Amino acid sequence: MKRIIVMALIAASPYSHFAMANTYSETKPTTDNDWDKLLTAMSIVESGGKANIKKLDVNHRYSYGCLQIQELYLQDSGLGYKVDDLYNKDVSFAVARAYLSRYARSYEKRTGKPATYEVLARIHNGGPRGAERSATNGYWQKVLSQLKG
């Protein structure tokens, strides 16, 4: 109860942007709406929210759709979709949610910590152990900016 009151007071203060950053770094998406908010923010960072995009990355691998999902990520999701299906936003979101949920469980088991919005975004960007790679911090800051915006 005390934490809720403190969070409400911080949210109403001029420093509310700090509270928001901590909230996303400390909480897990649990509802469909939470997941949609996270995946939408990630899609804006990845593709400007455009679904019909195919890009070649620095490692000469293609990424597809609004979340710029690569073929191995797609296969790892276990959902059985094909690359061309990723041009559909709903499919991209389903694939990402399956992939991220899988590796969120691994992260939680390995670290004993919750797979927060931050952890999930960093896994999306850096692979199954992406939350533990400093190279994914910049990506998280971009996603966080979209979440707060």
C-alpha cells in the first residue's frame, strides 16, 4: 500500500519521467494490453511501425516486418509461420510474444529476476541473453522513449 501511494506521489511530481522509467524497468507486461504497448513501441523503433519492410543488417541477414524479425527468431518462436507472414503486424506480434515469453522464462530461471519490459526489449534486440549485453542498452533507451511518449 505504501509503495502505491509513493508511486502516485512521484507520478504527480515534476520527476514523473523517472518513475515511469523505473516502472518499465521493474514490472512485467502481464496483460494483452501491456504486451501490445511494448511491441508497438518496439515496432516504432524497428521500422517506424511499418509492416511491409525488409532490411539487410550488418551481418548480411534479412529482417522482416514491423519488428524486423530474422528467420532464426521466427523459427525459434515455434509458431510455424513463414517469413512472408511477418509482413502482417499481428503475426509479427504473435511471433515476438512467443519468442520473448520463451526466453523470459529462461531469464527468470537463470537470474531469479522478473522479465520486465526492459528485459524483453533487450532480448528482442540482442537474442536470448540480450538483457545481459551492454550493447542492448541503447535499444532499450529508444523503446523506453516510445513507451513514455
